[in-house]
Amino acid sequence: MSVRLRNNVTVTGTGPITLLFAHGFGCDQVVWRFMTPAFEDRYRVVAFDLTGSGNSDLSAHDRRRHGSLHGYADDLLEIIDEVGGPVVYVGHSVSAMIGMLAAIKAPERFLAQVMIAPSPCYIDDADYRGGFSRGDIEELIETMDANYLGWSSSMAPVIMGAPNLPHLGIELTNSFCRNDPAIARHFGRVTFLSDHRADLAHVPAQVPVLILQCSDDLIAPRAVGDYLQRRLAGSRLQEVRNVGHCPHMSAPQECVRLTREFLDTLEPRV
């Protein structure tokens, strides 16, 4: 099966620069519909579904290959080779780290990266504040393993936040529940137990990074953004005033504005 079919790759818009959008855990590329139209007049816009998510080929999910985020990073590099690069990569949540790992492996394929609500590690450790204790994460995973659909119904609205936009919480819940439970449980374990803090030192300086961190996010607190900025040379941190972990859905205009400003600083380079 081709890479385009494997990951349900879609291409819209025209322009000399390609923006590549990657969704987070439990979602698919539909979540980008609030942002991508704003870029299609000036950029080539590519979106895809992570292997095992959305309308990707579920049979391509391999528990060994996708037993770490490195396997997803390899998928990403294959997608870039298929659609043509280098690209400006926009990754939400766990996909921000997938993009970071791919940039370490092949920096020439990236012009820049936009990390939306990223986290290199979700577990508190000494002076690091990831937002959860190890016990919290172990309980989360145990609950997900025991009853994925019940976990999705209770957890998705918390992840979305956006108290003034309850329909988005319902949408995210439905998205979680559409996923294959066995694959989702596996990906959830890979996501919430990942720790890529040590990899931050290897991010190539020639790939500029914009970090968009929410002002009120239980999954990736503002302290995580501060941590990333201190360790990613030349990165830029911007706060998005938003309650929840999905500002590309609940605060898309602000995400678009900040991303455009970042892209404007890049265009003289390309």
C-alpha cells in the first residue's frame, strides 16, 4: 500500500512552501479544519492521519514499529518523501514530539516546526513539572486498558476543556470512541509514558521552532512550554489564552495569527 493511502494523506492549497499538519492522540486530520483554510491561499497544505488513527490503514499499525514515537517519526519522514519537502511541520501534542524526533533524524526535510501544546514528558520528575505524578499516569493507563470507551467518555471533555464550547468536547469524545480500542490503548501507553527530554539537546538549531502553549492546560501546563523554550536553542514561546489542550480547535484564530507571524519570519529564508 502506498504511503498516501496508508496515512490518508490529503493536499490542498497552492504555494511554494508546504505546511504539514499532524494531529494528536485520539484524533484525525479533521481537527485541523479550523486552521488550514486560513493558509490555503499562500501555502500548499498537507494533512494526514497517524498510522492506526482516523482513516489510515489500520493493518499498517505494527506494535513493534509503533511501540515508541520513533516509529511514528519514521512514518512521518516517509510522508514527507512522498509529498515533497522540506516542510513547515505543525504538530499537536504528541505529534509535536514525533516531529521533533523526525527533525533530529533528517533536519534537511524541515524548514521549521510549530509545536502546539507539546510535552516531552507528562510525569513530574524532581524539578520538572509535567502535570502528572507517576501514579496518576499509571491509573490513567489502567483505566484506559480496563474500559477504553468509558475512559474516552470521561477523559476527552477534560482534554478538550473549552467550557464555553461544549460541542467540541462531544466531538473529541466521538473521535476517541471511533478509534480501534486495541490500537488506541497501545498508542495511549506509548504517548503517556514517553520521555523525550534528553532528545531536546539534539534538535538541530537550523530548524526554528514556535511553541504554542495554552494558558490553562491540564495535559501540558505552561511550565512545560517554559521548559522547552529553555532547552530548544532559538525557539520562540507564545501563550495562547485558552482553557484546554486543543487550541487549534477552541482558539483557532489565535493559533492562526501566531503561526502566520512565525511564517512571515521564515519566508526570507526559503
